[in-house]
Amino acid sequence: MDKLTVAVLFGGRSSEHSISCATAGGVLTALDRSRYTVIPIGITRDGAFVLEDDSPAKFALNTQSLPEVIDNGSRVSWPESTQSRELHVTDASGTRSLGAVDLVFPILHGPFGEDGTIQGMLDLVGLPYLGSKVLASSLGMDKHFTKTVFQQAGLPVAPWHTVTADAWAAAPEAAYAALDELGLPAFVKPARAGSSVGVSRVESRDELAGALAVAFAEDTKVLIESALVGREIEVAVLQGRPGEPTRASVAGEVVVSGRAFYDFAAKYLDAPGIDLVCPAVLDTAELAEMQTLAIRAFDAIDGAGLSRVDFFLTADGWVINEINTMPGFTPISMFPSCWLASGFDYPSLINELIDVALAHAAHGS
């Protein structure tokens, strides 16, 4: 069987640059080189596309020194039209072909990658890619519009108020009024960021201004959201092939025992106070309801490929916190852990994602 050529795209301009690199390290490790020809393409923090080393160890998650894409002077150029899938690279030795690409795997987190921008670029030149398309990527990235769509679809979400930087500067009393209505404690989070970057837990009115300043450093649109009391439980979603149903994994639980919430340091820097339990302890009815809600959420934004849906299990039932259209893929991430507990090992999961993406590309969906 001829090998497929997969371009793995990672790094990027967002504050989640290093997490994208660490995710790529896991994927590069798992890709079977007897089945795939791999073209690693890094995006620098300035947005340059460079040809990277095919070296998973270079991008391994290291809590002391997070991986990143350094500008090595090379430049990868994309096809000029839909008539070709051929990539080229220009470096000190000149310009040469990297061959035709069968599929792009955009392992990007945050703005300028997970938000539909890269997906739109790939659509323009006709390159098939793995994961959600422009609309779902944009919706999934923007927490305000995610919640709006979920509400319209009859899915449970936490109460929230959205405030822009301009509105805060012009009329800060409106944000304080919203906080009073939502109640304390509350969370303040950027609308278009992930990995808990820029998120603060607010325990008093006096903390609101500082929390908004932290969030506005990441985005001009911020959510003030009611803090929910309940278990934090996540589930992984995989799209089926054309005509086949979407699948949901077993659940994984984030057990917070010594921190205010599941923040960036706990997720990626091995900070204490967090335990990840997979599979989570749920009864059959609870798991079935959660899986159904996760698939409905995936369908509500017109998701494709994969997602992770995060929930709170409260005294009143399930509440969706958010959906991630390109969830973390590091060895300690919940998405692969949930599928490992559901019967997929890491390489098989990667193969399945690629096969599903190619099947939908061939089907025109």
C-alpha cells in the first residue's frame, strides 16, 4: 500500500503555542512511518511557516522548558490553487518540492489556528484537513457564541455575561451589576482562549477589575460566568465515517483538591492539587446522558473529526462548560486518555482520525 503524506501543522501565534508543540510531539511519536510520510510544519510565534525536524523528542512536554518553534530560516509555501496539493520549502540551499499532501493535521490551539483561520486558508487552496471546518472551529473558539448556540439547541450551560474592553472602559458599572446578578464566586475568562489562559476565580467585587485586566490581556471580549458546584467531568468525541454515528468515549474526571480551579499550571506544568481519573465513576444512566449531550453539542456547532466536551455534574444535573474542537493531545491529556480507556491505543486513535478525515474528504463532506 502506498504511504499517505500527512503534513503536521503546529505552534502558532497564540498564547497556547507551546501546548500545540507538545501536542505535536505526541502525535509525531504515534504516527506510523511505515504508513505515513510525515511533513512537520511549525508556525513561529510571528506566524512564519517553517519546515521543522521530524523529531518527536524535540517537542516533548517538559515542565521546566516548554517546547516551541524557533525560526530556522526556512519557509514552507502552500499550493497556489486547488489544482495542486504540492508543498515547497525554501531555505539556504534553494527551493525544493516536499511532494503532494494527502491530509493536513492542524494541531493548533487558540486564535490563529483553532478558530477557523487556518481552516479557511486550507479550504481556499483545496487541501483536505483533519478536524472541524471554519464554522465549527470559530464557534468552538468563542465561548460567548458557543453558549448562545448551545442554549438555542436546548443544551444546559452556566449563566454568563459578556463584556467587551470598550464596554468596560465606558461603563464599568454594568459589569459589576452583572456580577451581582450572577453571584459570587464567579469566573472571569477570555472568550477566545484556551488551556485556562487568562482565567481567574473572583471571590469578591473588589477582585473583578484585576480579573478583567488579566482576561483582557488575552482577548477584547470576556465572559463573567457563574461558578458551579459539582464534579468536573470530560468526554471525548469522535466523528464517524460518512453515514456512521458520532461516538463518545468513557468519561474522565478532574478532581481538584488543592487549587482554586484546573488552571494552566495544573494542566501542563505538573502543579499539585489535581488528579485526573479515567474512567470516571458514573452510573450507567449518568454516562449515557453525558455522552448524548456531548454528541448533541458536537452536532450543534457542526463539528467534525474530534472534540472534547467539558461538563459539570451538579446537584441539578449536567451543565456543559465548553467544547474544544482541537483538544490537547499530549500524553497526559484527557482526550487520548478517555479513548485509551475506551479501547483505542494512541497510534490506533491517530489512524482512526486520519481515516475518518480522508473518508469525509472523499465524500465531499
